[in-house]
Amino acid sequence: MKDCNCIFCKIANGEIPSTTLYEDEDFRVILDLGPATRGHALLLPKEHYKNLFELDDETASKVLGIAKKVGAKMVKALHADGFNLVQNNGEPAGQTVFHFHMHLIPRYKDDHAGI
Ligand code: 5GP
Ligand code: ZN
């Protein structure tokens, strides 16, 4: 853990308990504390990367593979009608937690989530 004051480092590494949908050696998928829709989740690497541009290529490609695999299971389990992958980099882009994360957002007909 490079940045031990980072909340997502602590969650990803299990130091702070979370509702975990998926975990492997390098990543954890948790439920978002302030969900935009039912089942809104966050994919977190266990290593600290501030944003997308700090990821090495191998980690970046694993992110999409996990998002696809976990996202498909979420859509099926939740009977969602669609799915958004969202990833914010920098404050003007809407990033509020500066540990790279991908939003996995199930969408439902007429959910009016405004994403
Ligand atoms: P960002 O705006 O950086 O793209 O997304 C940060 C997300 O993290 C927000 O959707 C927010 O609700 C979520 N979040 C912030 N703090 C916590 C936390 O302590 N636990 C969980 N599970 N989600 C959090
Ligand atoms: Zn971190």
C-alpha cells in the first residue's frame, strides 16, 4: 500500500470491511456507498494508482476483463436492462476519490439515474 491514508486502499486490501462482490489477488469489487442505481459497484485495484494514467498496461487490461465478467453476472443476477461502465479522472471530470476505480452501474428501464 503506497498511500496508507487512502480509504480505497484500506477497503481494497480488507483493512476496512465492505460488501464484496468479487475478489482476486489484485482487485476487489464492492458496493458503492452512495449508489446511483441498485447494485452500483466499484472495481478497485489493491495497489494504489491515483487515476487511469498511472495504471500499467497489464493492470489496465485486467480491469476491463473483470468489469466484463463481473458486470455480466450483476446484470443477470439483478435482472438489469442495461449497464454503464464509468471512470472519472481528475476533479473536473468528477473524480472524488483519488484511488483509481471503475464504476459498474446496472441500469433499469426508467431508473432516471442521470449518468
Ligand atoms: P468518483 O466520484 O471518484 O468517480 O467516485 C467515488 C465513488 O466512491 C462515489 O460513487 C462514492 O459514492 C463512493 N464512495 C466514497 N467513499 C466510499 C466508501 O467509503 N465506501 C464505498 N463503498 N464507496 C465510497
Ligand atoms: Zn489507494
